[in-house]
Amino acid sequence: MTVTSVTRQGIIDFLFQEARLLDEWNLLAWADLFTEDATYLIPPIGEPDASHSRRYFMCMTADRDSKNVQNGY
């Protein structure tokens, strides 16, 4: 396992890269930023504390083999 040091500038650069990919709607490249076991959940607009078991959430997972981005709930 390789240990990489994280710097403040590295975090800032990562966040700007992530924002750029989302602005460009480049979801496959954006999904590649996450680990294989990552899931991205978005609560319903206007209900930031909504329970994912009772309210619809859009989730995105990255399938590393086929590079598919899947939407679901």
C-alpha cells in the first residue's frame, strides 16, 4: 500500500477538478474520482435531512469494469 501525503493545495485542486467535471457534465470522469465502493446520495431538494429509506434519493455508483454510471434510488 502506498501512502500519499495530502496537502491543503492538493485538496483545493481536487475540489476544483471535481467541480469542473460536474460543470462539464463529464460524469464518467467524475465517477472515476471515487473509490470502487463509493456511493453518492443526493437528498430531495428542500429536505436535506430526509431519510433515504422513506424519500427518493438519486444515487450514483461507478462500475469500474464497464465504466457505467448508474442512477437509482
